[in-house]
Amino acid sequence: MAEYSTLGSVAVLQVNNPPVNSFSHHVRQALVDGLERAQRDPAVRSIVIMGKGRTFPAGADIREFGSGAAVKMPNLLMVLQAVDTCQKPVVSAIHGTALGGGFELALASHYRLAVPSARMGLPEVHLGILPGAGGTQRLPRVVGVKTAIQMITSGQHIKAQQALSLGIVDKIVQGDLLKEAVSFARSVEGRPVEDRRISQKTVPEADKVDEVVEAARKTILRKARGAIAPMTCVQAIQASVLPFEAGMAREAELMAFLMTSWQAPAQQYAFFSEREVRRWSHPRDKRINFKTAKPRVVKSVGVVGAGTMGMGITINLLQAGLKVVMLEVNKKQLDKAVNTIKKTLSQKSASQKMSQLTTAMDYSQLRDVDIVIEAVFENMRLKKEVFRKLDAVTKPQTILASNTSGLNIDEIAAVTKRPDKVVGTHFFAPANVMRLLENIYGRQTSPETVATAMQLGVTIGKVGVLVGNCPGFVGNRMLGSYTAEAVFLLEEGAEPQDVDRAIEEFGFPMGPFRMGDLSGTDIGWKGRIAKGLTTEHGPPPATPALYRRGNRYCPLPDMLCMKGRLGQKTGAGWYRYEPGSRTALPDPVVLQMIQDYRQEHGFKKRTISSQEIVERCLYPLINEGFHILDEGIAARSLDIDVIYLFGYGWPRHTGGPMYYAERVIGLEKLLCSLETYSARYPDHAHLQPSPLLRNMVAKGGSLAALGTDSKL
Ligand code: 3HC
Ligand code: NAI
């Protein structure tokens, strides 16, 4: 609702719809009623609109989308029209976040005030739609088309000070917002509102609009990676040079197009799933969940290993205000890490944050920390040695976490006397940037330990997802079938750049080979050597070249590593790189290596379509997701989707692999394609459809119904 009150000549409308004051139907109705009441009351000479509680309205009620409530009158456009055409000055007083429809309400008002901490923006593009309550028409009239395109297509929030310099906000007020807003409203009473109506202004430099759009088009399309909302936003902004009513009509037409596309519900699903993962439950025992398990308080963290991951994790922890003891065995590496951390922390708070960091080379210095995150080399023997030491030196209640990318948490826990306090906390590189935290519970991990790892994720701003223990956990396990199929495609005739192009056109930021070069081709190689699938000099003795333990195996990645081509760090991997450049250039040496291999093993090169590449790489990955759900490694399909959206660059506009499988491809079609491919390649185990998928197609079940995400 919106609470109506008067303070002398000022009517105050306070939106009260926790938690974010979104424009649910009852709020819209109350606003229209309040405005009418204020207009009718001769004692009222000005109106203030603000939000109660933590924020100014953060936009339309996304939960209403697709339901009757969203279109129930009055709609948001009618509310904003009433504000814009009100004969008494309307002042929006902003605190918290004025987003989407909330920011559009502010733009429809005659004056805007903000507290210094306020932020505002039009993030609709992230929901697969556009600012459809006049945002694409009013914002360019204030800031010009170029800035409007930048703000709307990025969905970025800006701070009050920037809004002031862009002319969006009229004044920044300190102190009590209500008091300041009422006093400001009084000061503008009686002034004509006509020249304050943004809708009546013209766009600055309107004659240059086509030029500006043309200049922005390429970058926007590249960044959109297949999402249709960004360019549709631009089309709507382009119409702002038309008379206001005509521009609004164009905005409505384009909004209807986006609202009915398949991408908008996918992105809204992603929005809610990102929040839903916080309501975790134990995949195997639903009685253990975010409500029943209480986290321990974490104030200090030990980080063991100051390499790529340990460094990133430390930055992340310090940024969140935690105390960190960073331990490393290599002094040179420790110094390097400290320097990098110092450089990365923002100038403003670097020294205060650095004062929270202690460096150590002696394990006993970890004695008092609340949790330790181990990030030493991916080697089981070493991890066990480290955990034995940690168990011996830390206080009994300290939680011991491993950042392993796929080793067995139970095996690590077994060397300690506190297996209930051992958990996996799998960060993604760069750890201070990537939002995903895959938390892995072991057989004996206690609910309290799980809750602490999940809470730590929240504290440090991560999207934490709880999963079970299996080789590679959820993310890397699914990725395994994707990368395996990508190299099989090379055998058959594709070149690395063909595979990468198809996957990037689907929407990933990088295809598997460019990604391999970036992270280092030797990461997988070391893993295969550790598993005895290969040696540093080729296949183990008496091993058939194309099979390992009964499964099809492609040794091309091993051959690449044996040539010393370890990726960008060696200037060559699947591609070659000019010195100092990260641009992947196709390399005749690699193409020849692949061609010789095909000849040696009797593969006949054929042309492979982009569609086949995408299906062959992504369908087995999704299929593995079904196995994971079947085994109870992930509780809900949305947990898998969030892992892929936040850790692996899966394009957000498709909702994530499991959402995409069900709502875009269709489970029946997915099963049919997997059956076709597995008939063609009977020895590619990951193409064999999962029993769960077969069962769901046969019985007509839905993925949402499998977990607790049925309300989405
Ligand atoms: N509608 C419905 N529910 C919303 C919502 C919205 N616009 N925004 C947030 N929520 C819900 C969240 O789902 C969450 O619910 P939960 O507690 O049940 O999980 C709760 O509010 C709190 O949200 P957060 O956990 O995200 O809280 P934060 O404090 O971290 O962030 C926020 C607050 C910055 C406002 C963030 O929620 C956000 O970015 N919200 C979305 C804003 C947005 O996209 N607005 C545009 C909407 S579309 C629109 O306005 C169309 C118009 O142009 C016509
Ligand atoms: P790294 O090689 O960059 O760093 C490991 C560090 O551990 C080195 O600095 C080394 O000196 C130190 N170290 C070795 N033994 C030690 C000991 N006994 N005590 C203290 N320090 C010791 O490795 P990276 O890449 O940071 O990986 C660390 C862990 O994180 C591995 O388990 C890896 O699988 C995992 N991981 C790596 C990711 C990546 O992209 N690099 C992503 C996610 C997880």
C-alpha cells in the first residue's frame, strides 16, 4: 500500500510494501488514489512520494509477471501518467535503491531528491525486458541518448552523486529525508509544473541519434551474446526523438515483444533462482536445511596456499571485513601474494583492510581462526598432509574447508579427528571476482558446518550453492562430458575455432578450447596423469590409443601438452598467441597435428554444422545434470542452473542448462537427440540418456516438481 498523510500543505505518499516496496497491484491502486486525494484537497499544495523502510520502490513486482495481477488496472503507466500530469508539484524523495519502475516513477515526478547513499538505475535488461513505464523515453530526455543507452543496456546502478551530475537528481539532501523532502516541496509550491515535466522536453542532440546508435550497436550485440533485450532497449531509446506519445507507443510495442519472448521468463527464473539457493536443504535429508541448521560465527579465516586461488580468496575475505591469516610454504610466493592483494584492494580502504591480514609460514599461527580454507596444489596426498596438520594445530571447533576442484571430501575428512567439521568450499577463478561458491558436504559433515559454509558465502557476497560429494562435484563433473565431446568433434573434422565459434554464438563468453588455453591445458592433463589415464610421455604401456578402461578416449589434449603447449601462459595451446597478446590465433601446427592424428586413426574428416557442435557439447552436459539430480548430488535443478550461470558463463538469457533443457529444447526432443547421437556413437558413455530423463519423458514429470523450486 501507500500510506497517505499530510504535513501542512504537503501530502506525503509513503509506499509500504516490504521488502523492496515493489509496485504490486495494491501499491499502484493506493498511489493513484493518493494522488487523486491530494489533487482534490485544496489545502494540499505539493506532494512527496517516498518509500517506507529500507528503500524507494525497486520496481515492478516481478512475481506478478505473467499473472493477471500484472495487467490489473491501474497499471504502472497509469500511475506514472497521474504523477506526470498532476497539477501540484510532485517530489520523489529517494533512499535505498530506486530501480526499474521505481526510477521511472522518480523520472515522471517534477522534482527528485536523494540521500547520498541512494542508488538508481534501470536493470530491466537483466530480466529480459525493457524499462516499459517510460524509462526509455524520459531518461534520454535528461541525459541524452548515448548515456541512456549505456545505462539501460548495462542495467547498471548509479550513485546519487553521479545522478546529480547527470542532471537526474535535483538535490542531494543530508539528514532526515522526510523532513528535507517536505521542506523542499514547500519551497516549490505554486511554481508551474509544466516546465518540470520531463515528458515535455526534447532529447538533446536529437539529430545525432542514428549515429550514436550505429556506434554502439556492435559492442552491444557482442556483449549481449544472443540476448535480445539489449538491442530492443536501444530501439526503444531511439524512438525517444519522436513526440512523447509516439515514443511511448513504440516502447509499449517493444515491451510486448520482449515480455512474450522465451528469454524474459528465463531471465526472471535466473533472478529468483539466484535468491532461492539461499534457502538450501540437504539434498539427501530435507530435514537439514537453512531453517534448522545454525551457522557458527566466523570472524577470522585461515587461508592455506597463497597461489592463484588462495590470493583471490584472501582478497574476497578482506573485502568483506574478515580477519585473515594467510599461510604459504614458499616465501617468494607469499610476498608476491601480499603485493597483489595490496594492489587489488581499493585505494580508499587498502591500509585498513591490509591491517586485517596476517601472513604466516608456520601452521601454529592458524591456531585461533574460526575456519581454514585450504588452497594448496590439487594433490590428494598433499591435501591429506595439510589436513592432518590443520587438525593438530587448530582449536577443536575450527571448521576445515578445502577448495579442491573435485577431490573426494570424505577421503580428506577421514585423516582428521573432526570429519563433521570438514566441508568443501569450491571457489572459481578469479576468486575475488567470480560470484559462485560451490559448497560440498561430505558423508559426515554436520548441519552446523554446512550452515557455516553457506553463511560465509553470504558474508563475502557469493552465490553459495550446496551440493553433494562426487568426482568434480556438480560443475566440473558436468563440464567433463562437454570437454570430452568437444575433442571428439576434432577427431571427426571440426577445428578448435569451429567448436569455439559455435559455443560462443550460443552465448558462452568462451568456447572450450579458448577456455582451455586461458586456464592452462595442463590442469586437465595433470588430472589424467593422476588417474593413470595417461603419462607425461604418452599412453600407459599396453594401452589402446583410443580407449581407457573400456571408455572412448581422445589423446589429442595430452599430445598438445606433450608438445609444451600449455595455453596462454606458454604462448601456445590450442591456439597461438603473439607476445603480450591474448588473442587466440588458429595455428597451422595444431591443425596439422589434428589432421595427422585423424589419418593415423582412420577418421574421415567431415563438415560438422554449428547446430551439431552445440548439441554434441551441451546435451551430454545437461544429461549429466539429470544423473546428478537422480543421485541426489544436487537438491534441485535450479541449484545446477545457478552453478552454471555464476561459475561457467552459461548465458543467462537461456535460464541455465536444466531450465533450457526443459523449457526451451523440451525434454522429449532432448531425449530423442541423445538417443540419435548415442546410436551413432555407442561408445560415448555420456551420450546415453539418463534414466531420470527417460522416466520424466515417459511419465510427463517436470524438473521443478523434483525439488522445492516448484513455486518458480
Ligand atoms: N519484485 C518482486 N520481488 C522482488 C523484487 C521485485 N522487483 N526485487 C526484489 N524482490 C524480492 C527478492 O526476490 C527477495 O525475495 P526473497 O527474500 O523471498 O528471496 C527480496 O525481495 C529481497 O531481495 P534481495 O535479496 O535481492 O535483496 P537485496 O537487498 O540484496 O537487493 C534489490 C535489493 C537491489 C532491490 C534487488 O532485490 C534487486 O535488484 N531487485 C530487482 C530490481 C529490478 O529488477 N527492478 C526492475 C523490475 S522490472 C520493472 O520495474 C518493469 C518496469 O520497467 C515496467
Ligand atoms: P597454485 O599452484 O596457484 O597455488 C598453490 C599454492 O599452494 C602454491 O603457492 C604453493 O606454494 C602452496 N602450497 C603447496 N603446498 C603447501 C603447503 N603444504 N602449505 C601451504 N602452502 C602450500 O594453485 P591454485 O590454482 O591456486 O589451486 C589451489 C587449489 O584450488 C587446488 O586444489 C585447485 O584444484 C583449486 N582450484 C583451482 C582453480 C583455478 O582455476 N586455479 C579453480 C578452483 C579451484
